[in-house]
Amino acid sequence: MTTPPNKGTLYLVPTPLDFGCDTSVPIADVLPQATLRVASGLTHWITENAKSTRAFLKRVSEFAPLGLALQDMQITELPREVHKKGDHLGEFDAKPLLALVLKGQDIGLVSEAGMPAVADPGSSVVMAAHQLGIRVAPLVGPVSLLLALAASGLNGQNFAFVGYLPQDSAARLQRIRELEMLVMKTGQTQLFIETPYRNKALWEALLKGLQPNTRVARASGLTLQNMDVQCYAVRDWRQSNGIGDTPTVFAIGR
């Protein structure tokens, strides 16, 4: 089904993986020129966080003039419950957010870091666009999960992203062992993430709960100047130092 000419396009706009914290790196070093050109021309946005989107657009304006002054942009935040529960559950109806697209207005979907709708809010908006017959156009940019997987050396032919592990220590340990059993049975790499300030608790649980020969990768600060990606067997990790609070993607494999 093609998009009728009177409808606009929903652009999925990736953002740098620094969460706006490392603005010393020119944005053109992180995002392709074609992505920046499209982003600079958009004047309507659906976003995870309006403040971070304005900061992103300010950086974009250093590459190309914006279609409107920043204060005149229409930036709509997704509801907080979408962030907390995840809009992949299908409970949030995003169709009203796309009313202007049905009238021909292009709109950008953006998250705080990386590609929207991948381990971030936005899938409800994309699904609504498909249901309304709106063209969806993902732009090129960093996707932390794929960068971590590629740099880990683990199985890149069969893998799964399982989101966040439980916060309760007993439930988390049980989940870690379930994932390890799946890895050993199928060879499928298991990727997951954690809120940075809980990195230490998750890391300690991994080293405690996994078998010595199981391989664990951690990819921290992807695309940033302090980027660090390493993959070792658990027995070797136990001889190393701990982990900081930099955004990290974790993976276990065999």
C-alpha cells in the first residue's frame, strides 16, 4: 500500500548516544549528512523528552538552518505512562498524535538517544502510522544494540534483546540463569540493558549467577570518546575491576 499524496511522512530520527552530555563532538561526526538534512527541515516532532529534543535540534542547527526557530517548533511529548510501561504493549493509542500527518505535514519521531522505537518509546506511534496508511521512513544513525552485538564477537546470526532484567535480586538471578540456559541450548546471544546507576548491581549478579565458561560482553559509551567494549569468559571477568555508570549494553553468549 503506497502513501496517498496528501499524507505526510513519519520520519524515525536517530540521535547521538551521548544523551546530550558530550556536545564537544560535532554532530556531523555521529549522524550522516542525509539524516541531518531531513532533521533540520522538520518542524513537528513527537518525542520521549522535549528538553532533550530541543538540545538535539540546537546541535542540528550548527550543521544546517532549522525550518523554524526553535521556540516555534511543535514538540509533543509521549505520555509518561508510555515511558514506564513501554508502548509495545499496545495500550496507548497514538493515532491522535498523527492528525497533522494525515493533512500532509511531515513529522519526526525521536527519543533521548539512538533510534526511537528500539529499546525506547515510539513503537505505538509507528504502529499507528501503519494503521493510518502513513509512510514510515527510518533514517540512518546509531543503534546501540547492533553496535554492541557487532563489537562483541558473539553470535550475530541468532540473537534476542530482552530489555531490562528484574530489579529484585532473587528474580534477577533466576532470570540470568534462564537466559544462560537458553544460550547454551540454542547458541542465541542474549542482549539486555540497565539504568546506568544500577550497572554495578547487575554486573555483580552476572558474575555471581553465570557459569565460569559463559561469555559476557559489555559495551559502554558506544560512539563516545570513552567507548569501551570487551568480551570475556566469566572466570576472566572475575579477575577484573568493576563497572561504572556509563550507559552500557550487556550480552551473554557461548
